[in-house]
Amino acid sequence: MANITFSSPVMAKDVTVYAVAGDRGTILAVAKAHKIPIPFDCQDGECGSCLVQVEHFNPKAKSAVALTEKEKEVLRQLGKISKDEIANAEVNDIPPRYRLACQCFVRNEDIMVRFEGDKTQPQKLAVTHAAARFKGGLEIATLPEFFSYAAKVEEDAALHYDQLAKAMAEAGNSAVAKLFAQLADFSRLHLAEVKSRAGNIDPGKSVPPDYAWPDHATPERAAVWASDTTMTRLGGLKAALQGERRGYEFYRAVEATTKSPEVAAAAKEFVGEEAEHVRILEAWITQEEWSLKHARAAENA
């Protein structure tokens, strides 16, 4: 059960409506049902028209925050979300300040939703946030250069998945350890494919900092993980998702910035493969969150 208060300069007064949480309704769906004039266009998280500011009346309350790749990409390009906010959402379940109304689902909490009305228009966004950030910067011009970077990205991913698999196995989480071992194998297969297609790999290339796995995403790199002998499945999955998204974003950045059709085509292939890994991890996280939620409910019954 939730009360949503809508506020905007285009409305004569704030309007509070009652919404039923858990019915998978979005803020935009609730607004449309109550004739609240939040602007919208695509309704699919791609145009940025339905940008809103969400104020949680209990800001310290934590609940799983579901940020889709599309929503993060658009919020980045609009300058409405930072890396710290993304990390807080993914690691600490602290919601960001701005959301897309068509992507943000109603939860069992009271919120204030602010929007600008007709001032918010559909915006033509860059192909990715990297397309705007890296013009004149990292631009891969040739296939050998692309494959040299891709080899490092895949090698980095395989290393971290192996570390996560080992940590999960030691913590007794065999199912997730098996998943991470499989993902490590996939990365090694990609690495072998890259090497076979490249011919020569430049060993001097390294993963660009924005796309390297986060330092805290494996137990070897964070004391808090290393000391946590009961590492949860959910924590491990979220850490892996952060790392996998870096690879996904790298290939999307290459596709967006290169002027070479051959490089763009090769990068696009890897985008699809990385996107599949992201979907797998998101599905496991959703399953784990569901299991934890119902386990708590059973304990309190």
C-alpha cells in the first residue's frame, strides 16, 4: 500500500493518490490512471521524457532497487545520475534521486514525485553515454586494436569470475559458484575467439579505467569481502553484475564511437553476448531477492 504525492509547476496543487504496491505498476501508469500530466513519449525507457524526481519519506529505508540498463543509460546522458548513485542502488539498495517514471515501479512506501510538466520534452540522446564522453578520446579505429582491447576485457572478466566462484564455493554456495565458473568459461571462450580472429594481440593494451571491474567486486580486492565468511549469494551476484555491465558498456562505447564499420560490427557481436550475461545475472538476482523476501515473510508469519 502506498500514497504517491505528485507535485509540478503545471498543477494547481499537489495531488496525492493511493496506489497498490506489488502490482508491477509504474509511476507513469499510476499517473496516467489518475490523469496526472507527467509528460511521456516512448514509454520504454529510451527517450527521457518522463524524467521525475522521487523523494522517499523514509530515506534510510532500504529496498531492492531495480535499475534497468536503459534507464541508467538515459539518466547518465541526462546528467541525472552519478557513478556513486548507481553503486549505492546496486550495492546498498539506496534509490537514486531521479528516475524515469515509465521504469520505476511502485513499492510499499509513500513517496513524493516531482516533475517539470511540459518543460520536459523528448530528447535526442547519444547512442550511449560513452558516445558523448569519448569523442576525441578513446576511439578504436582498427580491428587489431579492437581485438587487443577485447582480449584484455575478456581476460579480466574470466579472472574475476574465477575469484568469485572460488569465494562462493568456500562460503558453501555451490549453485552460484557453478554459475560463476560457467561465466568464467564463457569469458575464456570469448578470449579464445578474439585471439583466433585477431592474429596478433598487442600485450600493451589495458582495460580502460571506466570499464575495469570495480575494486570492491571481488573478495581479494576488498577487506570487507575477504572477512565475510558467510558471503551471501545476493551480494556475490550483485558484484558480478557490476563487473559484467562494465564489459557490456565497453563494447557499446566502441560501437558508438568508432568510425570503422568493421570495428562497429565486431563490437556489436560482443554487445549481444555481454547483454545475455547481464540478463542471466539480473534473472538470478531477481530469483534470489524473491526467495529472501518470502523466507522473511515465512519467518514473520
